Amino acid sequence: MAAQKKTKKTDDSTTEINARTTDGPQDGRFHREYVVPAKSWNGDVGSHEANKVSVLQQALHRGLHPRGDVSFDGQHDHPDGQSLVLPYSVDVLLASEDDQQAQTNTPSKAIERLGGSTHGK
């Protein structure tokens, strides 16, 4: 006779879910920085679009629901003197507190708006 698999009972209350969300927004926005070699960065729109889609994916992985468009928040020199830091951000809600989930901006929605690819049509 096979042993029965025990299932762990979890409390999925909003409080517990929020406690598990380690990267909750302090200012209502999710922030992500990418570091690129300064000599190879040309500010190509396609590169920004790919980074923006990645920001949406990263936010979703952290239990956050992106709202609206991702913004490029400028660039600055990396302390190594050879790279650039490219910061992006997007308004977010905790997934557990989102009562209008259809309004979530997802990577697939962003790619669809771009014509199906971050590399242009």
C-alpha cells in the first residue's frame, strides 16, 4: 500500500501573501536597473523596449501587477567607469490587493503593442 502524500495547508490571506512579497514597492513603483557596457550602448529604441518588457516580467515574478507603461528614468555612470546604469520603473500594485487584474500590463500585452517583437516589425 502506497503512503499517502501529505499536503501542507497554507493560509493565503492577504497578510501572508504581502509578507512573502519581499520586493514590495516603497513608492508604488517597481524599479529595475540594467548595467551595460558604455562603449557598446547606443540608446537604441529596441533595446529600451526589450528592457521595458523585462521590467514587466520581473515585477510579475515578485507578486506585483504593473500598471501603465514602463518609464526609462535616465542613465548614469556605473562606479566601474566602463559601464552605464539604465534605470526603469513602472507603477505597480501587490497582486493580492489588485481587484482589477485585467488592467495589469503584462509582457505579452507589451510585445503585442510593439507588433509582436521587441526588435521592430
